[in-house]
Amino acid sequence: FFTINVQISVANGNKVRFWQDKLCGDGCFKEKFPRLFRLSSDRGGSLRSLVEKQDSTGGSEIRFRRNLFVWEKEKLNKLREELCLAPSLNRNEKYKPVLLAA
């Protein structure tokens, strides 16, 4: 009942861990993209910290310990596609559960 009728708002993203928390779909990015997680230079970073770091195209920049191989860049593109489906941030709102209408 609880997981069906309650949704967690990511609010400003400070308390949401980018790699470890389930942001969209079934599972966290750490489980879906284990290679990228291992190469990440910020494994414990929040969703907000990632969103605030932008690359030259205006997209979120995920930093890695080394340059990615071509096949790893393909995985990164898939991660970015999934990230587009994640809930958006509201910088002025705090983390809270939202009860869905029955």
C-alpha cells in the first residue's frame, strides 16, 4: 500500500543520492550502470550537485576519473536518456513524501 500510494518528491535534490537512490524506472543508476559508477569521481554526490555542474552544451556533467572508451560513452548516453525521465528539481522545496489521491 505505502509504495503504491506515496511518492517521494526530490525537492531541491540535496538529500537524493544520484548513483544510489532510485530516480526513475526500476533500480538505481549504480545498479543499471555499474561500470560508469566505478569510474565516477563523485560516487556519493547528490542529484543537486550533479545538476548544478553543467557541461558546454548546458547538460548535466558527470565527471569520471579518466576519459571514457567509445562503448562507455554509449552507456553514458543511455544514462542521460534515463536522467531526462527523472523528476525535476525545485530548488526552494524540501524533501517530503506526497500522498497520491486514491
